[in-house]
Amino acid sequence: MTDRAVWFACLLSCCLASSSTVTPPPTTLYNDVLKSPPSPPPSSPFDSFRHDVSQIGSITSPITSGSKRDSSYSKLWDNADWEEHCAPSLARYIRHMLRWPHSTTAAYVMPTVLVVSIWSAIVVKVVDVYPNLLGSLGGGSGALGISLAPILLLLTLKTNRSMDRLLEARKTWGLMTRALRSLMGLCCTYLLPLDETNGGSSATDCTLLIGRYLSIFPWVLKGTLRAEDDEELIRRVLPPNEAEWVLNSPAKRPSAIVVRIRNLIAQQLKEQEQKSSQPSTVLTIGHLQMEERLCDLETSFGRCYRIYTSPIPPTYTRHTSRVLFLHLLLLPLGLVGATSVSPLLLILTCALTSYVLVGIDEIGLEVEHAFPMMPLQPLAKRIQGEILNQVILVKTLPS
């Protein structure tokens, strides 16, 4: 029975090794703008703004998602995704089991499961050769059962804290989306009409420049959080002098963008006040509302950067890894002392236990680094579209 168990462990190890090398094929979803024909040269500042902002998707890297074979948090869900996710339990379990070979978490966990399975087979073989060791290993399963409770507590606390970080990051991007959309609408409402009544173009140029900055803000923030190069994006969307200023700014680029937008708003409001014979209460209220949105942008960037630069204390992660490693190391030694456990069942038990525990630890580690998991590319593209829509709506209002 022992030789068959060792043979089964070797077979299991080969299967785990082959499955651990399976990586889900990346599916590249290019933006629609790449497939559209080139637009004609812009004939007005508004057409130029619309053309440049619409081309942001072709400048940035294409949207890369995980395998289409399973659901993912790294994309924006629609009704079809929710219907599949909320399927009846039996259908959901069958689907998840069939897609198991394509799981990225399983691919990261399987090497550890492979090592634990080989180690269990070695323990079984050694005990078979030296049966006298069984007496010294008796009662080990009870001790391991006692140590399992604090390990599960460590994994649970770490996973919960990682989920808190992910949810906070997602809420922060929601706050930023609202602030960007609202700020663009306020600028169009309080600046463009005043400029049109006076017959000038300075307010229009200023508002469209603010729109350019707002359009690239989520992309620049994404580049900061993922260490991506956004220089080409900035140079393509902003005027040359503005792009040079942002690229050479000593501050983080999202902070520099907020400073520049605040300066542009203040300059334009001062010009409007100078043209008016008396102070305008409407402009004052609008200025306060725009300042609140700018504060929301600063808050959003501050929260995201705090999450990015402040992980869960590494001491906690190191302690959990060491305790979990020792538990898996001693697990076959404790189980082999139990006379009711067959060698084959021992190897299977150790492999399953390692997959469950190491899988929980791996999920907590993946979720802790929130921004690679989040759908920042489609989120930034959606924000860019909403900013463009704000300008279009104001320009096409019925008279």
C-alpha cells in the first residue's frame, strides 16, 4: 500500500506541476478608437479638444484583461456578468470546477502544493522503511489541530484587512469620478456662458484647457499607481508649454494638475470680475463649488497614494508565512502517526490542506496590492468620456 501511495504522490506531483505552469492567455481588448478612421483636422478649439480627448485611448496601452473563461474583478461588470455570477449553486460549482485549470490563484499556489505532496510522500516512505518512528510521532495530529486555529485567525485577519484596502481604493476612485465630472460641468456652466455673452474666446480656451487636464487626470493617476509611462499621453493632449511644465514639475503629476486647474479657474474668475461693474455672487458660489471638487481630487490622490505606499505591516505577513510553512512541514509527520490514516489519504489530505491554506494567504496578498486588481483602464476611459460629454452637453443646450 505504501509503494502505491508513493507512486500516487509522484503522479499527483506531475499533475500539479503541469497545472502550475498554466497561465491564462491574456485577452487584449483594444479601444474602439483604434478601429475608427482618422478624424479630419479640427476646425475650432472645441473640435480640437474633442479630437484630442477622443484619441487618448489610442495613446495609452490597450486594455488587457484576464482569461475570458472566468469572471474577474479587473474589469467593469455588466448585467451578463452578474447573471453568470449569481447562477444557481450547482451550476456555479460545476462552472468553477471546470475553469479550475485556468485559475491564476491556483497557478500561484500549485508549486507549494507540489512541494508539500512530495514531502508527504517522503515521510510516508521513511516511516515505511523505519516503522519504529511511528511510536515517537504518535499524538501529533492533535497538536497540529490546536495550532490550526490561530493560523486560520491570522489568515482571516489579513484577508479582511486586504479587502478593506481594496474597497477603500474603489470608493476613492468613485469619489474622484464624481469630482471630475462635476468640476467639468461647473466650469462649463460658470465660464463658457459668461465668455459667450462678452463675445471673447479666453474663457472658452481656458475651460477647454481645464477639460484637457481633467481628461488626463485619471490616466496620470493610473500611471503613478502602476509605475507606467504617461509622457506621450501628456504631450499629445496638452499644449507644448503646459506639457513641459507638468513633466518637469517637482511634485507628483496628479498634484501638479490640481494646482494648474486651480490657477486657471482663479485667473478666469478674476477676469470675469474685472469685466463686471460689481462683484458677482453667482461667480463666488461657483468658485466655492469648484474648490470643493478640487479638494475632492486632492483627497482622492492622497488616499490612493497612501494605500499604494503603506501596505499591511510586513511583519504580519512574514509571521503568517513562517507559521504556515512550519504547520505544513509538520502536517505529514503528525498524520502519519495516526494508525487510521492510510498513506494515500495522508498525501491527499496534506495536498488539500496546503491548497486551502496557501490559497487563502495568496488571495490576501493579491487583494492587498489593490491597484493592479482594479479595472483602472476602463475606469479612466469612462471618466474621460464623461468629461467630454459634459462639454458636449453644455455646447448643445437648447436655446
